[in-house]
Amino acid sequence: MYLLAVAPTHRGRGLGGALLAALVAAAGRPAWLSTRDEPTPPRALYERLGWRPVGRSPDAPNGQPAVVLLLDESPRPVVESAARVIPT
């Protein structure tokens, strides 16, 4: 999945969390994503749902710094599939 977004008029209803839960249920764990490396409502949602920062990506598609978040129940992060991730 390349992009997940909720229209501004539909935010605050739990749709983002429900979509993320469905994606993780379909894809399995570990799961990783990248998002802007700054405090944003989506990043706060990810962290509330258990996603944890594991690195930074210097080449985000929009040219802005990105943080890589991992959702994994194991004690050792697994990020082999994340190309060019710089550990924190």
C-alpha cells in the first residue's frame, strides 16, 4: 500500500484506525510504514496503536524527512524489507 488517508470531513470517527487494523490483519506482522518525521495527527494515531519508530528514511517520495515505524510483537525489530532505512 502506498498511501492511506482519511478525508478531512470524515476524520475523528475511527476510520484511520479501522483501515490500519484491516491492513495489518490482511498483511500480517511485522508491518512497517513511513510517515513524516514530525508530530502530526496520523503519527500520533500510529503510536497510540502500537507502532514504534525504528529508523529514518532520507529519501521520502515528497522530499521531506520520514520516520519508519514498526508494528511487531517480537522483541527484535525486523525491517529487512525497508530499503535504505537508517537505524535510530
